[in-house]
Amino acid sequence: MYAFSKIAFVAFASGEVGGPLDVNPGLIIWTVVTFVILLFLLKKLAWGPILKSLGERETFIKDSLEKAEQAQTEAEKLLEENKANLAKAEDEAQKVIAQGREYSEKLKDQMLEESKAEAKKMIEDAKSEIEGKQKEAFNQFKEQVADIAVQAAEKILRENLDSDTQKKIVQKYIDDLSKN
């Protein structure tokens, strides 16, 4: 700092004009004119495009934020719809399961009733068949007994009665047995 003050003193003492602290009106005017031209050129060439670019950027950011908010709103709406659809599907699945169980119970009951009815019918058919076979066996037995009785009576009564009378007597006896 000492060296600078010595140079300034020497320049001032020698009477030279144009020191760093001197006011030069011509230099001030040219500096102001240059500064104004520079401001004008910056405004035309730099500030306009810069401000335009900043405006476009601001608009783009606003649009992007609005689109993001819309997308988020739509996503939340879709999520709610999906939850509702899932709950509805679960309810329907539970209904289908319940209906399946109910149908299987009905089918089981129906098959059980049908099998009971079929077994009852088979038992009744078997009883009817047994009764028919018993009657048939009884009738055969009666005929055999009648034949044996006729043959025995015929041997005993051969001398007293003819065969037609004997058959009538045996048939009457068989009819009496059938009624009992």
C-alpha cells in the first residue's frame, strides 16, 4: 500500500492529469453511453430470450405439476375402483362357494332319498317275489299233496268210488285248506 500511495503522490505532484482519482467528464459520458448501449444490447439479445426461456420453463413446470396432480388423482380413483372391484369379486366368490355348498347338500340329500326309495322298492319287490314264490310253492305242495291223497284214496276206495267222485272230494278238501 505504501508503494501505491507513493506512485499516486508522484503522479499528482508532477501535475499530470488522468490519475485514478481524477474526474474526467468525457470519460464519464463515454462510460455512460457504453453502459446504456450495453444494457440495450443485453435487453435485445440476452434478456428477452432469457426471460422468454424462463417463462416457457415456468409454464412447462406448472403444466407438469398439474398433469402430475391429475395423474395422482386418477391413480387414486383407479385404486379405489380396484379395491371396490376386489371386494365385489370376493363377495361374489363367497356367494358362489355358499351356493356350491348348498347345491352339494341338496344333491347329497336327494341322492340319499333316491337311494332309500330305491332300496325300499327293491325290498318291496323282493317281498312280492318271495310271496309269489311262496304261493307258487304252496300251490305246488297242495297239488302234490292232492295227488298223493288221490292216489292213496284211490287205492283204498278203488272198489267203492269212481275217479271223478274222488277228484271232487279231494278238490273240495284242497279248497277248504286254501281258505284257511
